[in-house]
Amino acid sequence: MSSNDRQITREEVEKHNKDGDLWIIIDAKVYDISKFKNLHPGGASVLLDAEVAGQDATEAFYGLHRHEVLERPQYKRLQVGVIAGEKSTLHGRISGQISAVPYAEPTWLTEGYHSPYFTQNHRQFQKAVRLFMDTVVYPDALAREADGKRPSQSVIDKMAEINMHAMRMGPGKHLQGRKLMNGLVKPEEFDYFHELIITQEFARSSLRGYGDGLLGGKVIGLPPVLNFGTEVLKARVVPEVLDGKKFICLAISEAHAGSDVMGLQTTAVKSEDGKEWIINGTKKWITNGTFADYFTVGCKTEDGFTVILVERGPGVETKQIKTSYSTTAGTAYITFDDVRVPVGNTLGEEGGGIFVMLSNFNHERWVMCCASARSQRGIVEECLKWTTQRKVFGKPLHSQAVIRSKLAAMIARAESSQHWLENITYQMCNMSYRQQASKLAGQIAFLKSYSTSSGQETARDAVQIFGGRGITATGMGQYIEHYHRTIPFDALLGGAEDVLADLGVRQALRAMPKNARL
């Protein structure tokens, strides 16, 4: 029997209640904190308090600390036994498991509910993806957010082993011949709901900067190569990117031109022999740019706006941009100084860059909607847990009507975003690409605008619920602080909320019947 299994009575614990001999009980486990008390962030006096020393400190602990604190090795070593005849019942995050907290999971994953969209294969797929994300991605996300370094190559390699990089690109020919998730789903059966699961599980298990750093640039930078690159170019570039050996980003935005792609100042001029492009200019706010090997670059050419694939080499310089979220995203300022690129690297037709870019906007925004809806749900779970265990005036925090009102609004926003998303996803699974472009561009634009604006409201409400902890980067409110600090990115990427809402209205107006009258 290990020391952790030693049976101790509560009466014995009560005897260890003074400086130099101090025990406490947390969830039926006994801890000797005699030496730790002076290292306690809250000071030794808190632990020597008569209501804690030698007593059951479970409620006091969970009012101040997250469960994961008890899982850290340095604190596990403090355990000297368990209370005789009692069992530990409390737990934090359990890898791979579905949360039992109401509204912490979408309806289709909640016991007793049904869905017309998700099959048994989707459910099996979700279990495997969640376990992978919780055990492989989540630990690295915490570590890299702490040190600001790029995601670990070991994680990227493990994702490649199950073809996660390829699946994140959605259904398509690029999946042919690949074994997906250890054979759990066939390439020809992989659909947008499988991709939705990946994106939402990824959003649940990673943090915002890390999420973009883990090849977020590939999701938006590779499609132009897949859809518009020559067969020779695709044969060389696509496999090494999908296998996690090389990295790619989308380099469109500039300091002088964000959404205005026709106002770009980066130029591409053909060499005298017409075999190469010579590129000069700068790009800004480029996700993954600091460690990218390939850059899908928007350029101004003689024929207009053209997209060209540039490889890192002479004349390409990248610098880290400090943003309000983690440097692990690799956000970059890029300079192209007489960079020579083969004309064969042109993506699509010369002057046809706008069509290259528009081709992936719907999918890019849909991916953002998937992540936004799931991230909001994670905040709902954090708030429901906190308001249950946090005591004010002798009662749980949720005993206050104003708190329940905020929770109600947060739940409504998360649920409405998810259900709208699932409907659009079903349409995507049953429409051709051309039909999606004509019928869903407005719907997806509306949902993206709605879900990210909802996220900002939820972030604000969550900070109010957590109080000072909601703006503290560590401790009880660390995920609330992180979400509140990084949610503005979602509101801008893929198109600002107001711009997308206007796009949705304009598409609706174009479809207005000419003979309709009040």
C-alpha cells in the first residue's frame, strides 16, 4: 500500500492543526502542508486559520483554486493518505470524456438527445478525435501558450500520422489514398460534419494563439494551391504540407490594404525572359508567417490582382509581430525584396487573383463559425461550474438573479450559433460547390458575424461573473481572461462583422423577387 492509500480518520487529522504540523482534507484526501504553507501564494496565515487547519478544506480550496492544481506533481507529493471509509468524488477535466455539465456539449453529444445530422460513424469519430486532442494537443497548447514558442513538431507529426492535417482541409480529392484517423472513416465518406467535429474539438482543447499557430495558416493558405496550382506544383507542395514537413501561410493583408485586395501595393513584374516573377513589397498580420516555408501571396501585376506561391529563400524576410494573443501563432511582418519566383508558381490566371481568393472565403468563414460556437460553449461550462462552487453571502453565486440572467443569455447565444451552424453544414453536404457559392455565401457571412459578436458579448458577461479573476491570466479565471483577450481576433479574421452582415443583406437583396409587394 502506498502512502497515498493510508487510511486516516478525521479525528486524527484534527490533531495536526498547528504551525509545523499542519494537515488538511480536500475531497477525502489528506495533505500534509506543514512545509508547503510558507510557499502558499495566499500566505501561511490562510492555512493556519482555525477553519482550515486540521479540517476539511474542500469548499475553501475550490473557491480559490482549479482542480488541476491537485494534479500537479509537486502537490500530489503532499498527499499522505485518504479519509477512512470515504472516497474522492470531485474531478476536473477528464481526457476524452463528454462533460455532464448542462450545455457544455452540443445537443447531439448530450445523453438522451437526438440529431438528424450526425451518424454513428460521426459519434465514433468524435470520441477518437477528442481523446487525441485531450492527450496530444491540449498539454502542448498549455506549454506553448506559457513560453510563446511555436507548436511542437512532435504534435504536428502525430497529427500527420492520422492525416489530421489533410482532414482539416475538408472533403475532397486530397484525401484519396490516405488512411484517416487510423481507418475510422473512409476518404470518400468524410464529409463536412467530420470536419466540423475536428474544428470544434480542436477549439475545445487548444488556446486561441496556439490554435492559429498549429497550422492555421495552412487551412487558408493551401486551398489556392490545391484548387488553382499546376499539377507539377501540387505534386511537389501539397504532400509535404499535409504531412507536416513544410508549412504554408496566406499573405494578402498589407499595412495599406486589409480587406481591399485591389489596393495592394506588393508588386510582381515578369523578368525579361518571362520565366520568373520578381516580387517586391510587404505583408502584415500574416498568421504562421514567422515559420512558414511557403507564402500564398497576393500581388499587383500588369493584368491586375494575381496570386503567386512564393518559397522562403533569398529576399524573403519575416519578423514577429506582437499581438494581444500568444506569439505561438507566428504572426508576421513579411518583406519581399526582389524575390524571384518561377511563373509556374502562379495560382490561377494572371489577373484572376480575386477569383482565387473568393473561392475559399465561404469555407474559411465556416471554419471560424465552427470554432466560435464551440469556444462559447466552453465559456458557458466554465461559468456554470464557477457560479455553482463560488459562495457569496453563504449561497452559490447563481442564487443571484442577475447572474442567472447572464447565464441564460450566454446559453442562448451558444445554442443558436450551433444549431444555425449545423443547418448550414447540412446544406454544404448536399450542395455542389457552385450552389454553395450562390446560396450559402450570405448565410455563412451572417452566421460568422452573429457568432463572433455573440462571442464578444459572452466574453464580457463571463468577466462580470468571474470578477477580478476574469482579468487574471492565471488561476480560476484563466480561460475567461484568455477568451476575453483574444475574442476580438475572431471578429476581424475572414471579414469584419459589419462587412459580413452587409454582405448577407446585399446577397438577400439580389435575390428579391421583382414582383413582391406589401
